[in-house]
Amino acid sequence: MTSQIKRGVSLYSYQHEYAHGTFTLEDCVAAAAKEGALGIETLGEQMIPGFPFPGQADLPDSFYSWWKDLMAKYGTTPTVHDMFLDTKRYRGRLLNHSEMVDSLKRDIRHTAKLGAKGIRIIVNTPPEVVESAAPYARDHGVWMGVEVHAPYSFEDDWIKRHLEVAERQGADVVGCVPDMGIFVHRLQRVVVDRALRDGADPELTREIVETYNSHGDTQALFDRLERQGVDGVTLGLARFGTHMGAKPVDSLRDHAEFIKHIHAKFFEMHEVPGSDYWHEYSIPYHEIVPVLDEIGYDGYLSSEYEGNRHIEDAQTVDSVTQVAAHQAMLKALIGEEN
């Protein structure tokens, strides 16, 4: 069976280059297109200058005209807009329900004007807000998908409430965006190495890694180290282990109807002797992609590089090479012909 899965990139992957001024927004799109990753996922607050606060005027039509020309230039397609919900915008109070809905409606309009089909709903968004905005999203031809992101999983009540909204409103307008960080089956080497460089206790670090990798009780380990009063760096690594997910890949099968988009999270691509492509160190994509094929997933695997922040103290960040290696792996696993 020929895979229906498509390849894309979240521009979040190039945040280091963008933040340091070596990449423009166009450079990010061009780098993704060069790897044949033609689905472009965007973050308004991070990489679109002038992206408005809710209540302010939307971006001018001239921006969207420029954006459409940019997509045509590189043969790319906008896929998903990653929304954020600034619930603490005002001193002394959180946003109320109607303010949150208005904020989401701004993102819906932006997504439609980009020419994208979906919105990644950040996980702190109440399901009631998504449900209230659903008719507006439907009218604009936009779906909304809550991000299933570690430490959350499909088993959490909060995610289940979002999926109940999807059942009521229909999978055409509400669903989910699983982040592959819920399948971290080995604690990320770049995170561990950074902790060691920052002074983590080597012996306790080995225990943290072994406990995580053997699917041991990471919370009990963290609680014990906290009681012992270990140093903050070591304790921080132990806490990190409690936040990661090592869920079974088969959990994707039970939610196939609602999976709208995939955040193909990765932290470190590395060479593997005897393999034609680099592998991701901590996430078993060789197990994930076949499951997605089997359930008939026909959306995008959107590369999301998150290793940059863990290595920038010790080496030059090269997001372009890392994304290229990740895309080469996805291409091989999908069985895409050259």
C-alpha cells in the first residue's frame, strides 16, 4: 500500500536561526522546501512581525498577499497555525471565557487568510472555548486540534474532554494534534548531556536515565531526590523525566478518527552504522510511521526540532542539517520515491 502521509516542517524548528537574525521568514520556508517538506506550519507570535494582540486590527491584506506569493514561489502549502492563549494578559486576573473565544476567533481568521486548513490548539485552552468557537471555525473552513503534548496523553481527562467536543462538533472541525514527544522511549541524550555539563551528579544522572529508559517510577525517584535535597540541576533532570511520555505507539490507533496533524517532534538526529539515513535518538519513528499508515493517516508529519536549546552552550546549532536528516528519515519510512 502506498503511504498517504505527507511531509512538512514547523517553522518552530528554525527558531534559533530566526531569533539570531541569520534567517528571515522566507529563509525558513526555503530551507523546508529544499528538503521536499512542502507543508509549512507557522507560529504567528514567533515569526510573523506585527501579529496582533486580540482586539487589535488583523494583519493587513498586503501581508497575506505576500504570503501567498511566497508559498507559490517555493511550491509550499500552509498547513497549520499554532495558536497560543495568553490567559495572563491582564494583571490580577485571567481572561474570561468570552475573551478567550475572541482570541481564538482572531486565530481562526488568520488561519483562513493564510490558506491553512487547521489550528494547533495549545493544551491550556479550555475545551469549552473550543466548542464555543467551533461554528466560527466551520464557517471559515478551519479545523481545530488540541495538541496532545507530554506530560498529557490520550488517557488524561483534560484531553478526553477535548475529544468529547470533537465527538459533538464533528471531526471535520475539531480533533487533535498528537505530539510525538508522548513517545519518548529513551530519555533525550542532548538533555542529559546538558545537565551533566551544568553540573548534575553523574551517578544520580545514570540512575535517572536508567529509571526512565526501563519505564520505572520516575515520580518516586524525583520525590526521593527532592527529600534528599540534591542539587537543583540533578533535581531538574529528574523532574524533566517525570514530564516526558513513553506511551505505547498503538495508542494512536484508538483515536485515528480525530488525528488532524502530527507534530513530528525530535531532539537529536544521529548517524547509525549500516543505515541509509540518520535516526532520532529518543523517539521510535520506525514504529510510529507504520501505525499511522495502518490507520490511514493522510495528513502531514511536521518536523519540530527541539534540540537546539540543549546544545547551544557547547556547539553551533545547525537546525537546517538536523531538519534535513529528520526529513530524510521520514522520507525513507514513508517509502517516498526520489
